[in-house]
Amino acid sequence: MGEVLATGDGQYRDGTKRDMWIKPGDIVMYQLGGPQIENSKFKLNGNPIKIFHQGDVIARLSALTITKDTFEIIGNWVLLEIEVDQGLIIVAKEHAPAEEFKFVVRQIGQGVKLPLVIGEMCFPERGKCLPVEIDGVTYVYTHQDFIHGALTNVPVSDVVIEDAVPSPSATAP
């Protein structure tokens, strides 16, 4: 976590401009990995600072303590709550593996372009979710690029075939 000291203007080298999701004074939770860690070590007036892309900022916090009231997912990130499957079949496109968990969308960043809805289930890529504890509950956050679509809850007694094309015999008179 850290406090935002300054931001750029959102202007990219190719001339495109993007809205800034953060502003100076915001307390943020961020993620740095790989070469970004070494490329982000600087000092300003003797104090360590980090320089990184706003896409690495996961959440804005209204206090230094993470609670439901202080945590706001931002940017291209999605906050998911993990629920244990309660006897429902999860039907997903492209032969998703069976899961013991349901991932329920709880917060959506303003940069997310997916048609997600708060309270709906989704299928995130395995190994691409990171945990965050909020008020004693473990949630996970992931980037929109690692969500493979919304899921459908179907009672065990129902039969569902997604994107099914009727066979010729089924349409014959």
C-alpha cells in the first residue's frame, strides 16, 4: 500500500489519452512484479518511492486498514468472493474444469470492459487470483484479462446444453 504523490496526464506515446483512476493523495493497494520491481526503486528527498503504471493499482483505500467500507477496487481489476459449491452444476463455455468453488463478483473497477454484474458468478483463470482479507473474509482479486466469462447456475435436476445446435432429426416434422 502507499500514497499517490503525483500522476501523469494519461497521455501515451502513440497520442491516445486515458482517464486517470487515481489522484494525488489517494491511498492505494498496488501490485508490482517482475522487472517492474527493479525499475520502480527511486528516492525523492531521501524517501523511497515507486513509479509504475496506473494499471498496477488494484484498489483505492479510504484508510490504512482494509475493510468493506474502505476498499474500492479500481481500474481493470475485479474483486471476487469465494463460495463453496452448494450442490449446483456450474455450466461454462469452452469446457471449463469442474470447480469446488464459485467466484461471485463483488466489485468491478471502472476500467473493466467485460459485461460483469455484481452478484453474478464468473470463471477466473486458475493461478491468476490473489487473496485479500477484508473483515475476516478472504476474497480474491484478478485482472479482467483473466476472467473467462460469466457462469450459469443450474439445479442438478435440469439439463442444459450451451450453444446447442438442433440435429436435423429434431427439427423434422
